[in-house]
Amino acid sequence: MTKLFQSTDKGLRRMVYLMIKELLPCADEVFIVTSSLMKDMNSKTSDDMYRRANAIRVLCRIADGTLVTQIERYLKQAIVDNNPVVASAALVSGIHLFKTNPKTVKRWTNEVQQAAQYSGASLVQFHALALLHRLLQHDALAISKMVTSLTSGNTVDRSPMAECLLIRYASQVLRDSAGTGTSRQLESDSCRSFYDYLESCLQHKAEMVMFEAARAITELPGVTDLLMAQVISALQLFLSSSKPPVLKFAAIRTLNKVAMTHPMAMICNSMESMVSDQNRSTATFAITTLLKTTNDPATADCLVKKITDFMSEIADDELKLVVVEAIRSLCMKFPGNYRAVLEFLSKNLREKGGVFKYKKAILDSIVSLIRDILEAKETGLLQLCEFIDENFKFTYLTTQILHLLGIEGPRTSDASRYIRYINNQVHLDANASVRASAVSILAKFDAMVDSLKPHVLILLRRCLFDSDDEVRDRAILYVNTLGGDHDSILVENMKGFLFGSLDVPLVNLEKSLRTYLASASEEPFDITSVPKGNETEKKAQSKKPTTCTTVSVSSIPEFSNFGNLFKSSEPGELTEAETEYAVSIVKHIFDRHIVLEYNCSNTIPEHLLEKVVIAVDAYEGEDFTQAGYKPIKSLPYSDTPGQAFSAFEKPKGVRYNQVSTYWLFSSHLQVQRNVVFHIALLISIWKEH
């Protein structure tokens, strides 16, 4: 193979480089090709720039830590090389090497920054900026300084690709500031300069930079209406017929997202012509954007009819979900258009094919319309009944519709119209879970609609011969309960038990049933004996320490001369919930003193703690002097915690309002000037009884 490096054929030499990269020689074989690759990397011939670039890529691919250290000097020289092909190859190799040798690559920061200012080739700037961000990715302040230096007062002619990358980094800094900073930080000069930079990019001569800036601004929080209007105007420039289809699609998709957050700022005149666009994806986004922003019910009806015509031509399921959500929002905005919307949704629900997520989104939209628009209830229920008559594929959707029929059907004006559809599921559906659900819904109609009782009982008796055990068991239960000759009061109680809401936690019911079965009692089980409270919550509440009142703190002799209490904090846990000894703290703020109240609980019945003293170490808090303490004489096993106190006097010149806020709301034991109190629970005597 080494003889092939002597060939002058460029194609053959490139094949050699590719073969070495694919074979990835082991450590014992790397030295065979290393000298040849380093010779090519350091070649000074002007026509060997591609050979140098390929040699750099291959060396960085096969090099281990030792070899990278040997060639580091050459790589740093290649980064600032005048040849853009060589410089770009070195930068890309640095990006790959950063995964395995980050410490080595971090020493290239100066050279990478110099390459980022290189105006000779677009790829060099792009790759240098990407590598520089990779080097500083864990230092938010350094990234902010980098973006500031590259965006403010920079006269370098930056390439469009590097400009797009810088826009992303600037928007990321703004999002991080919004997520972790205050409103004052967002209004700072640095953040303001980033907004100005993004706004200036809307006027860039490159379309990709304009779009990237517009997209980045739409994703930022707290964008002003004036800036959003500029973004919308810039995006609408891309909707003209002379623009490439990919640019129109990107612009209309971004405008569709803007319509969700700023519908009043949208100007939709240029979108109406895109409804008939040949690209169905672009037309879909145009229609859904118009649906979200229109204020005319007649226009909304026309848009629904238009989108119905080519809904089947949309191949992307995600786009279909966007359409369904837009249609649902439209109906909530104009309830009078529910007929057209329900017709559109039911037609797409009954169509063959489609993934489960798409069908479920349609079903959820119809259910929300049924529950929120009273006039749409019966129409929507009938359309769902027609769907379950034809659907044998989506079991989950069928059971959900049956459940909805059981809730809403008996309360409609003519409940009998739904019986046929429910009974069909008992006899025509091959899935046992659907048949069992249908039996329960039939019984619910029997219990809630007296006029249907004799007819539904006949249908329930036919279910007694079903092949599935669950279906037969349910049918037997409902026939014996609803069809037997029982007292009216007993029947009402059984209806409430079978079809009413369960007012006891299932955990408590299960525990009571297990106790009943274990007792082998001959008395019938009484559900009223099941506790209605949540035992888990009760245990959690019982573990919460009780705190000392204002009167008791002031009445303690050691602290009686501290004056009036300013405020007390909420209890803060100092130990984990499952520890043997639980400790929590309450901070009491006085004018010149701070009293720390420690609520200590002993959770071990066999142990008794005596003379429990809280030792507080004022680390870097020498200005605070201890003014007294009160130990716990005895701490037995009990739900009531014992209380120990430790008081500190504040430094002179510090008023109570200067430290109290920090003490009251900090989750750590910290005060002004980074005073940290480390708490150690010292048990002087530990006795077992």
C-alpha cells in the first residue's frame, strides 16, 4: 500500500485515502502509513492542496492520543493556512477529534478564533465558528462574549452559512437568558444588541440569512409586536410565485407557527393565492394559517370545503394532524360552523387507512366538540356510531367511543337510536374487550332509561352465551342485578354501585377486600367500611413536622429579650424522608437576632435519644455570633417532633430587612455575604430501652 503513495494519479491517491479510513488500521499498523500521510500533510506544492486536506482527514481519523500530540503543531498551522481547503479540513478534523481528545483541541482556541475572522472562503468561517462553539459549549458566559464580539462592530464579510450559524447561537443565548435570568437581564445592553443583530439580518441580501433570522425571532420569548410585524413582512416576501418551492414551504410553515402565538399580527392577503398551490404541503399550511387567523364564518366555511377536496392527497401524517388541530380551533372560534366541521372530521375518520395517531386526533377533536358545543352532541354521537360500525381495526378507539356513548347517550332526546350500534359491537366485533365494553354500555342504558329496560334486557340475555368469559360474567352480573325482582331501594343502590362514581380510593378498596377475604367472615362485605381518605397522604401529613408558634418562640426564656418577631419561614427539610431521624428547620427573624428552630423526629420505636444538641458551624460567617441555644432533653419515638433552638446575633449595621428575605426563601441555610451554616446533629447520649 505504501507504494501507492508514490503514484501521481489524483484519483488513485484519493482511493488510497478512502481505503485507509475504511480499514482503520490498528495501533501496531498505524506507523506503516503515518510517515507517508505526514509527508503529504506537509507538502508545500501549490497543486497538492487536496492531497494535504485528505491526509489531514485520514490522520485525524486513525490517530490515537499519542499521535495527535505529535501532529498537533501541524494541525494548528493548517487551521490558519491560506488555502481554504486545507484550513477547512483541519477545522472539521478538530470537530471530530474533540469527541476523543477534547483537552488537545481546546488548546487551538486562538487559531480557531483567527480562522473565524477569515474572509477568504465561506466554509472556513462556518467550520471555525462551529468548532469555536464546541470548545465553549459548557461556558455560557464565554459563548455570550463570543457572540457579542462577532455581532457588534464587526466589519468582516461573513459568509451566509456562518451568518446562519451565528444567528442560531445568538438566539440560543437569548433563550438561555429568558429561561434563567430576570426581566432586567433581558433588557440589558448585551441582550438588546442581540435583538438588534437579528433585526438587521432581516435585511440581509442572502435569502437563507433572512429566513434564519425570521425563524429565530419567532421562537424567542417576549418579542415585541413591532419586531414580529417586521418578521411577518420578511416571510411574506418569500411567498411570491417566483421563489423556489422549498423557500415558500419554509416561509409558510413558519408563518403557521406565528399564527398560533400572534394571530392578530398576521396579514393573510398573500396566502390566499397559495391555497391552490401545486405543492399540497404548502397549500395545507396556507389553509391552516388562514383558518387560525380568519374572523369571518363564511370564509371559514369556504376554507373547510377547499381543504376537504385535497385532504386525501396529503401524504404526510404530521401535516394531517396540523389540519385537524386547525379545524378544531376554528370550530371553537365559530361554534355555528359545527355541522361543516363535524362532516369534515367524520369523513376523514371513516376513511380507510391512516395511522392510529391521526385517527385518535380526529376522535379527540370530535369529542371536544360534543362536550363543548351542546348543539353538536347528537350529530357527533351518530357520526361516531357510524364509525364503530365500520371500524374493526382500532380497538382502543372503539372502546373510547362506547364509553362516550355510555356517558352522553342516555341523556339525549332519543337514546334508542344508539342501541343498534352498540348491540352490533356485541355480535359483529371479534375482539372480546370491545364486546365486554358494549355489554357494560347496554346495561348502563338499561339502568338510566326506563323505557328501554325490557328491550335491553333481551339483548343482555343473548350475551349469556358469548364465547368469552369476561363478556359472560358481565352479562350475568347485569341481568341478575337489573332484571331480577329486587326491592326498588336495593335496585337504586346497585345502580349507584355499578354505574356511579367510586367515592373511595382503589388502594383502600383493595386493602379492605384482602382483609375481608383473610378473615373468612360469613357476613357480606360492606363497602361503607372502606376508608375514604387516602392513607398515603395521611402518612405523609403525619410525617410533616409541627412548628413552634410565635408565642412559644418569644416565650422561651433564652430568647425573651429579642423583641418582636418579624417573620417566620416555612419548614425546610434537612434530611431525606426515609432516614431514621428526620430533621427540619424553621427560621425566625427578629430585629437583631436570627433563631433557628430544628424539629427532630425519632422514627425508630426501640430507640430513645436524650440530650440532643444542635451544633451550628458558621463557615465564613464570623460576623454572626451565637447568642444562645436550647437542646432537646428527651426524644422518644413519637409522631410529635422535638424542638431544639440555636440563636445568632446579626452584625452591627445590618437591618432585619437586609437579610430576612434571603433567609425566608432560600432552600439552603444561607444569608447575605454567602454565610453558610453547616448543621451537624450531635447525639451526646444514645440509649436503648
